[in-house]
Amino acid sequence: MSTHSLAHRAMRHPSFVLGSVLLCLVACAALLSLAWTPYALTDIDMARKLMPPSGAHWLGTDALGRDVVSLLLAGARSSILVGVVAVSIGLSIGVALGLLAAAYPGWVEEALMRLTDFSFAFPAILVAILITAVLGPGMVNAILAIGFFNIPVFARITRGNAHAIWARDYVLAARACGKGRWRITWDHVLPNIAAVLIVQASAQFALAILAEAALSYLGLGTQPPEPSWGRMLSEAQTLLFQAPRLAVFPGVAIAIAVLGLNLVGDGLRDLLDPKLSRQR
């Protein structure tokens, strides 16, 4: 499929277009926060705490008098950073383990897959809490905890799809011609499962944003003074009846980011596998 044809179909896919628009909003907010925010993130003005939306503060101020718009913009930066790095960790290590398992069936595959089964036996968020509690709260440890649980997900998906490719006739022909396992993996297996991995990466990105928000909500993720949507929710829970907007705004921001990623993933699935699009 040509790049031009793929781009043309992408522009006509409603889920992909809507998801891309939502993600562009989040990405633009994160990029904007690198250069400018309406107010400094460390500006605390108790005399102006819990102010309603106004011309000076578009979405009002929080319990410490900080500008909510500034916190939301910078929170987008934190969420994207955690998602990108955590998914990259899971993708790189998990895909390598999955390809290794598929290329060497037998005790190597069994050992790797039983290891992933063991990790799935424990709830991801609880062990992420354990890891950050042991290593200490902070963005880096949250990234490591979330990335760790992306590894078995990508390993199992890679191994399952790679097995199907290894059974294809062109792979058998390549083996008959004397190609080694890793050369076949690089030339034939990985390119043919790349679409599946891209779609899965978008789904894991959304889950990583939710996991970061959950850890920050519990005080184990991004630490002050760096803003986080999850910590904004945590700080707003005691003010739900006094200033419910403080919980609504970060909640909507998280929903927009996750919805955008899910819509883009759904669109990519259809675009990269036209048979699915015809069946829908």
C-alpha cells in the first residue's frame, strides 16, 4: 500500500481523524507549556485561591491560588512523557523477547512465556504501587513501573503473531535457502507484525496515561512542583462540593487524551488491515 493511498484513506476514516484532532490538542498543550504558560507553575497566591473562571484566570485557581490553565498545560507534558517512555520500554524489550520466543520454540519459548504468565498473575496497578513505594515516589520510578508491565503484553502479542508468520510458505522457503533465524526474523517476521505492534502501542499509551494519573493520584507518581493531572484530581477531592470544577478539568483532560489514543488505535487497525475495514 502506497503512502499516498494510506494518507488518503486516513483522512476519510472518522475515528482516525477525530482521534488525531484530540491528540493534536493534547500535544499542542504539552508543546506550548514548554515555552509559555499564563502564570508560573510555582506562583502561589493564597489571596486568590479558589477563584472562579475570569479574564485573568480562564479556568480559575486552585486551593493554593495557582492558575488551573497553567497546571493543565504542564500536566499534558508530564502525561505524554510518561506514556512515550513507558511504552518505549515495554515495546523494545517485549518485542525482543517475543521474537526470541518465536524464533526458538522449545525450552527458550516455554521459559519466556511462563515468566510473562507469572507477571500477569499480579494486578498491574498494585505491583506498580509496590515498585514506586519501594523505590520511592517520582516520575522516573513511575515510568519504570508502568514500562515493566508493558513488557509481557508486547512479548505475548509479538510471540503469537510471529508464530503465524513462521508458518508461512515464504518463511519456509527462506529457511530452505539457508537463511538464519535472526535474518528471517528481521527480514520477514518483524515487518509483517509491525502493524499489530503499532496498534497495540497506541492502546498501551492510553493505559500508561491512566496508570500515571492513578499513581499521581495516590502520591506515588509525578511529584511537586511538576504538575500532574492525577495529582490535580487528588488535590480536588476534598473540594468536590466547594469547587467541583477543579476535578472536572483534569478529568476531562485525561478523558480527551485516552479517547484520542483509542480512536487513533481503532483507525490504525482498520487502515493497516483493510480486511477489517470492509468487515465493519
